[in-house]
Amino acid sequence: MAHRSPGKIGSYKIRWFLGRGTMGRVYKVTLPGLEKTAALKLFAPTKALDRKFSTAWLKERFIHEARVIANIRHPNVAGIWKLETREPDIFYIMEYYNRNLGEMIGESYWAEMTSRIVPIEKTCHYLHQILEGLSRLHHAKIIHQDIKPFNIMLSDEGIVKIVDFGLSKRRGEKPAIQPGSQTARSRFIGTPFYAAPEQIHSRKAIDHRADLYSAGVILYRMLTGHLPTGKTVQLPSRLNPMLDKNCDAFILKAMAQEPENRFQDAETMADALKQLSLAYNASRKKECEISDSSEKKDSGYDAPVKKTALRSQPSRILRKKARKMFRLNRHDQPAAYIQNDFQAETERVIVDRATGLVWQQAGSGYPMSWSEAQRYIKEVSDKGLEGYTGWRLPTMNELLSLLNSPSPENFCLEPVFSDVQKCLWSADSRSGRSAWVLDLEMGFVTSCDVTDYFHVKGVCSL
């Protein structure tokens, strides 16, 4: 391709390859002059797509995608800044986000494999935002047609951003295919498992309710770790004991085979979700009150806490060695949870007698890069927070000791730490450009570019 120099696309410096879709490759880039991070999507259709459609038609669809995004202003729809068409290169610059729902749940190319289960409160939080974004798109008569976890980006603050509009169409618009190029059966547009039945069987019948079906499948996936495959879909509550019959009814309605049996618009679905969430939380609160009352009557005694020594020296750990080093399962979550013994020594310091570690109750008030995290920790140590010295960035093994098993029995446990710091930098690096991060809410380990932004929680030894 023209206008290309090593490590650059146009005038934009490539920082990281983020991934690719059928229509193009996505890169993390730096804007010239500002050193600001952005995402660049380069027109580069797959060979399979190139064989089916002409290059001219594919370019038209790529430009169409950019125009669709650029004309929608909403907190839950990713913004686009600039489209550049320097023949033969075409690319656009948009907001950069380092996380998405697909990565968060651990969905792989083998989508039929189980994924991480998301707590219902967190799931409702994300789904509500997805529905808000879809409501805005549908108001503009835009049907996305490819709503799936990897097309739902997450900002540093956990705000949902819908992306990838290459397959979208306006209501009443002709099917997004090259005229005369495909048979009716091969015109399917979307992603298997997440696409509504009418996207596969009847292209003419597609309307905004196809997007709502896809949102329902995302909900099923997040709450059960499974995809609704087969002729008979398993009740979500049979796959996740934390769910109830009200959850079952909502999810099955969202995924109804016939559009007229689903929620009829995003606003109605969002309202029903809000009511479901309120009812569920009220029910769980009662259960916790009963559980708390029973524990107070229990005359038993607490078993002695097992002392655990954890690695405190940071290391460079390659991906192939990470699971063994961090003792993780295939979902990159702890294979076994250690028994901790947290005690609030002050409002700002938590002591774990089981590991001999002292933790910040909160940590940094805002996300920061890995290098900024190092400086933040030095400042905390220099100040001698609550009389303790030697504060440091924790290793991943130390961070993992903060987690409790996600079993139903632990649902009612009161949080010990601040809930602001949801994703934390570790002191362990993966390479010169990436370091290991713990998602506290989901309890899994991942690696990220050191210029990405996450919170910090300092640790020191007793």
C-alpha cells in the first residue's frame, strides 16, 4: 500500500495492533504533535470477503461505516474524528478504548466454549447502556446488525461504547450486499450465535428488533457463560444458580425466535431490565438479612487462618508461563482461592494477617499509565501512609490474594475495599511494552499496553 513507512500509517505512529474484522485492521496509534492515543481502522478486507465482493463496493461500505458513526452523538456510541482517503489507503481515526466485553468475559474464536460469568448487577449495568446506545441508533433509523461482545467497547470508567458499523443499514435500505453477487441463503450478515433468526433466513424482514435479540444473547452469555445453542435453550437459572425465574422470563423474551414475541423497542426493554434489577436486588437483600441473622446465632468458632507467603519481587512473565506462575485456570481466574483475613486498621489501610500484607483501602483516585503508577507508589511510600513505609506496586500473586471465590455463599459479604478501583496494575511486566493487570470485579488476569490506564493499589509488608 502507498503512503506507508515502517511503524506508521499516514502520519500516525503505530503503537499496537488491536485486532481485525472482516472489513479492516484496527491499530492503537499516536496522533502527531499531541501524543494523544487513538484507534485507527484501516480498510483491509479479508481474502474471503475480497473473493465475494468487488473492492469498489467494499470501500463504499467502509466509508459508509465511518459516516454512520460520525453522525451519531451519544455517550454509548463510539465517536469518530476523521476519515482519510489517500488512495489506495482508506482509514478513519476514532476514540480508543483498551477493553471490550468479549475480552472481559473471555470469549474466544471457539465461541461455543464457556466464558466467564458476570455478576447480575454488573451485567444489568452494561446491558442498560447497550440498550441506551441502541435506542439512539434506532431513533436515527440505523440497525447495527452485528451486536456482539467484541463490538461493545468499555471506557476507563466502565462506559459502554458500541462500535463496528460496517454491516449496519438504515430502515428501508436495501440489503448490504453487492447486487447479484449472492444467493439468498449466502447473504447472511452478522455473527453466528448472536444474529437473530431473521438475519439468516429472511433478509427482507430485518428491523431494529434483530439488534434487541443480539442484546438478549449477550445477556444470556454474560450470566451463564454459555451460548443459547440447540433447538431447546437451557433455562439460564439451570446454568447459574444465582438467577431466578424472573431472570429466565426476561432473557427468553429477549431471545424469542419471532420478532413480535420480543421486546418491541430498546426503551421498553431497558425499562423492563430496570424493574428486573430492582426486584432481584430486593430479593437478594432479604436473603442476606436472613443469612446474617443465622450467622449471629451460630455458636461455632472460626477456623484458624492458614498463613500464606506470596512472591513480592516483580518479574517479566511471558504469556505462555503466566497461568502456571499465577496459578490460573483456563479462564485466567485463580485455580484456587487463598483464605485471607482482612482487618481494617484505619480508614485508609487494610491488613491481611493471612499473607502479612498491608493494603491501601482505596488507591489512586483515577486511572493512570504504568509509568505513572510507579511514580504514584513512590509518592505514597515517601509520605509514609499511616506510618507504613516500603509501599510498592504489588506482584500479580499478591493482587490475586484480594479475591474471594465467586460462590453464592460469598454474595452477602460486605466489601472490604473501595469499589472505585476496579482494574489494577501489577508490578509484573509481560514485555517492554506491556504489563499484567487484574480485573478485580471479574477476578481475571490480563496484560495491557503500559500506556493504557488503570488504577493502582499500593501494598507493603508487616
